[in-house]
Amino acid sequence: MNTTTREKVYEIADELLRQGTKPTQQNIRDRLGSGSLTTINKALNEWWSNLGQRLDAQVNGYDLPEPVIKLAGKIWSDAVAYANRASENRQKQAIEAQKKLSEELSTIDAKYNSQIIDLNRIISERNSEISTLKIEINQAIGELNSEREQSYKSAKALLEMETRLKQTTTSTHSNEDLLEAQVRLKIQAEEIARLNAEVLRLSTENAQLKLK
């Protein structure tokens, strides 16, 4: 800070105090006619800080006019009271802001906790459904495999019957038995094909469920 500016600020502040006016940035700058408010404010703060020491010096024997001492004491007390009130207001505002923020955070936490609970419930339900489907598909595959095995056995028996019929007789009765056996064999073959297709479909669905 420029020493000359600081000294001028000190002088103007003293003069304002003698006149019974509280020194401020603006009224000092008005008297200076120029200068940065930041520079003036810094010098004025130093002046206020030194004012207490100067008052103590007066008590210890240094000569300052009595009106100046009284006015300075009053201004000093007002400044301290103002600073205290400002500090209390800032503290109150900070407490209110903190309380409001805590309430907002609590609301947000409750909202997201509720959503998380709902999502976990849905996931649990879907997992249960998938498990049930897997069990049902495995059971169906087992039953189809059993039916397919039985169909293979029936088809084998029919083939053996057809062979025996061919080897035995050429009578009308035997031909009718052969024709019937062929029809049954064809039906059995179609059933085996259907069962194979169903097993393939269920196996594919089961594989897809395992990937989920």
C-alpha cells in the first residue's frame, strides 16, 4: 500500500472522528478525491485496529481531546456490537442453511432408499420366476426324454413285429396286421419327431434363462 495514501486515510479518519462522524470507505474517498476502495479499506481497517492502542495511550498520559476519546469509544463500542450482531446473524443463517440441507438430504435418502427397496423386491421376484421356469423346463425335458425313450422302444417293437410278420405268412390276416403295424410305426415316428422338436425348444429356452 502507498504510504502517502495510508497517511492521508489516517488523517481524514482522525478529522472525521473529531467532527463526530464515523469514518467509512466512501466518506474518506470523497475527501481524498481518488484512490482504490480496496486500498482505502485496508488503511481504514488498520486505523480501526490502531484506535484501541491510541485510546490506551491517552489513558497513559498522551494528549487527545476528551470529545474525541468519548466519540471514539462510542464508535468502537458500536463497531464491536455491530460485528457481534453480524457474526450472530451469519451463524444463524449458517445453522438454518445446514438444517435445510440436512432435511433435503434426508428426503433424497428416503426417496432413493425406497426406490432401492422396490428394485430389490422386483429383482427378487424376477429371480424367483426364473428359478421356477428353469425347474419347470427341466421337468418338462425329463418327461419328454422319458416319452421319447418309450417311443423309441415302441418303434423298435413295431419294427421287430413288422419283420416277424414279413417272415411268417402272406395271409390276408397277416397283411392286415402288417399294415396296422406300419401305420402305428408311422404315427410313432411322427411323435418322436415332435418330441425331439419340443426338447430342442425347451433346451434353448433353458439355455437363454441361464444367461440372464
